[in-house]
Amino acid sequence: MARHYYTVTWDQLHRDAKALAWRVMGGGWRGIVAVSRGGLIPAAIIARELELRLVESVSVAAYEEETLGPPVVVKPPAAAGDGSEFLVIDDLVDTGTTVRVVRSLLPRAHYACVYAKPAGRSAVDTFITEVSQDTWILFPWDTEPQFVPPIAQRDRTPGDTGG
């Protein structure tokens, strides 16, 4: 299966997180639970836009020494109770595994993410942009700007002068 890449800039992430804030506005929220790490920045933007000061976090780890394993709650969201009147914010829902783990802790919360893939979109209540399952999202905290040669130069074989 071919892998596609979708690069998200800081500006785009900010716009998309604000769009998510618009979509969930008016829900009578008391606070936000950010799913760390990816949900931390979108949650901060949404907390600002909705004027929410109570920001909690939850950390779920599904990797052990670079091997995918069963998800483990590393840090529970103690201040959120059962999730009533809380938004759970993440950057992306892929398969929905993390959401299901967090939902078991916060069954009454509203789950929202910025980006969703088909296999996980039904696990969340609200999202902004859907990408294909084979798309790898390159978030701004995972990338850095660097020089890229022009396409014509990349297609040359070694020793080819282009003329």
C-alpha cells in the first residue's frame, strides 16, 4: 500500500484548531482534556478560543521500545471526573485505539480531533479534516524547514549536467 504524506504547517494547524473551536462552541464546557502529546497544542488553542481555563491532560502509551503493544494509561485525567462537560482534544484519530482507552476513563466527555482517518472517525464526536487511511500526517512539531532541490535536479542521474 502506497503511503501519502500530508504536511501541516503551524499556520494551518492554528486555523484548523480554531475551526474545531467554532464547531464545538456553545457546548457548555467546563474544561478540556488534552491527549498528550499531539493534542496539547490544539487543546491550548481551543482553550484560548473558548475561554476555558481548566485544562487537564491524559497520556496513553501504545509503544514499548518501538514495538506496538497494548495501550497503557501513563497519566490519567484526574480533574475531569467522568468527563461530564469536558472536551477531549487530540490532533488525530487514526484507528481509534487511543480514543477508546480514554473514553473508558471519561465516558461522558465529548471527543474532538483536528484530523481523522476513516478507521477511527466513528470513535470521535467531532473532527475537522478527514485524510485517507494511508496518509501520514507530518505535524509541524515533527518537521523542520529545509532546502529541497528543484524537481528537475532531483530527476537527474549522477553525472547528468541537465544539458
